[in-house]
Amino acid sequence: MSSLTLVVLVTLAAGCATGLGALPTLVTDRVSHRVYDGALGFAAGVMVGAAMFALVVPGLELGTPLEVVVGIGLGAGFLLVTNALLPHLHLRFRGGQLEGTAALETEADDGAAPATADDRRRALLVGSAVTIHNVPEGLAVGIAFASGETGLGIAIATAIAVQNVPDGFAMAVPAVRAGLSKPKTILYTTLSGGIPEPLAAAVGFTLVGFVTGLFPLAAGFAAGAMIAVVFRELVPSSHGHGYADTATATFIAGFALMLVVDTVLAV
């Protein structure tokens, strides 16, 4: 059985991958809608692929369809309820006003408008969504390791790391637009995955010692939360700018990548 230290280190590395997605903001303060929509589409494809290949399928192999379905419902409900509550907090954040001047503007040929007073709220919403769905993912990794499924745990952690890079980019861009400094953007983006995932993994790893057969439910929970993030946040945000085809193509690429990752690592 894997040690708790190993589980925490693996999920820490996977969680901190969100910081890699923020690094492009160091070299440019402009990003096109095409690039942004493409990154969101890729992240969505990876998340759906991870939900299916690394969570739902193993959950069905180790448990019953009912357990997985219940987990999916709980995970999706958790994400949607939390998202419904968070905007009220965002609206009160410093009166919803922009204070910084380091606004990130999109390229003029994309016809995008400059940053507005809603950018701070959007940054917090995206950042909160990224942080929230890292919790069930970390839980699933911890339970996979504790169940003796080391290969599956590594596959899920790798899927999370791959997914977290475009997630970090999606979080960093609106954060910079909201006036947050670039070093703080990278720090907060890194912490959004580097804190909740290891903590959740430690909880999941420990729970298996008390509750047997928990992985199918936890895997469904993580899958439901990730799918909810995709359809609640990523898909709507990647459409409406004229680059829906780009987002669709990168979605397929991300989904295919997760198929390859799962095939190579889950052996």
C-alpha cells in the first residue's frame, strides 16, 4: 500500500501544475480570444476524458452503477450549489470595482472589449470553480492509492496535472485583467491546486481505513463535479467569440490525449 507521504507529494505536484498555466502572463499582457477559447476547449476535453476514463470506468469496475451514479449526482450538485452561492460573495468583493491598472486586453483584431468592472467577479468565479473541483479530484486520487490501485492513482494524478495547466491559464487571464499583479497571479493560481488537492487526497487516503468500498462513490463525485465545471463554466466561456470551431477542435484533442494517458498508465 502506498504511503500517505507519497500520495500527498504526487497530488501536490499535480495540483501545483495550475501555476504553469499562469506563466504565459509573464511575457505578454495580451491574449486573443482564439487562444483563450482554444485553451478552455482543451481543458474541457481533458476534464471530460479524465471523468470518463480515469473515474467513471474504474468506478464501475470496482463498484456498482448505482454507487457511481449517486456519486455523479452528488458531485454535480455540490459544484452547482456552490457556484450558485459564490456570485453573492463576489458581488461584495470591494464593491465589485476594479482598482488595478494592469488590465489584460485582448487583441484588437478579435473585436474584444477592454477589461470592465465585471472582471474581478469573473476572476473570482473562475478561480473558485478551479479550486472547488480540485477537492473531489484529490479525494479520488487518495482513495485510489489507499485501495491499492497505484497505477490508477497515478493515472488520475497525471490527468489532473495535464488538465490543471489550461485550468491555470483560464484562471490567470481574468485575474490579471482584474488588476492582480503577475507574481500574485502565479502564486494564487498555484495555490488553487497546490493546497486543496493534497489535503483532499490525504482525507481520501485516510478514509479508506475507516470506510471500505468508498472509491466508486468518490470517483463518481469527482466525475460529476468535473463534468459540471465543463458545462457550467468552460463550454459557455469558450463560445460566443466566433471561435467555437477552435474550441471544439481543442476539446477533441484534450479528450483524445486523456484516452492515450489512461491507456498508457492504467496498465
